Amino acid sequence: MTENWEKVYVSPMPHRAELAKALLAEHDIPAVVVNRQSSSYPTIGWGKSEVHVPVSHAVLAKVILENEATFS
């Protein structure tokens, strides 16, 4: 990601990152999921999925995820 985006959530489970992205979208916060899973060992699932938002939304995104996320 560029310096204009900040990581606000990390999970070893890609579906949880997608849920976080959807929750942020409900609050009109743009978000992207960055898959850091290893392509060398896809069946083991090593790696993490990250949710990134624009820096200007990062503080609010973290508050929303801490207070409203029920999938963690």
C-alpha cells in the first residue's frame, strides 16, 4: 500500500477481514483487503489478511472495529 493508507485490522482468517471491510463500508469508510497469505503453502493458510483504510479515516475505523465488530 502507499503511505496514504493505514492498516487497521489483521486476521489470519480472510473472511474476518472481509467482514471488517463490510462493517467499515456501512460507515462510508473506504477499505481494501490485502491478502498476505503465502501462495507457497495455500492449504496451510500461513499469512494474514489486512484491512487498510485511507489515513484520514484510520482513527475512526479503529474505533468502529473495536466497538462494533463481533466477529473477532
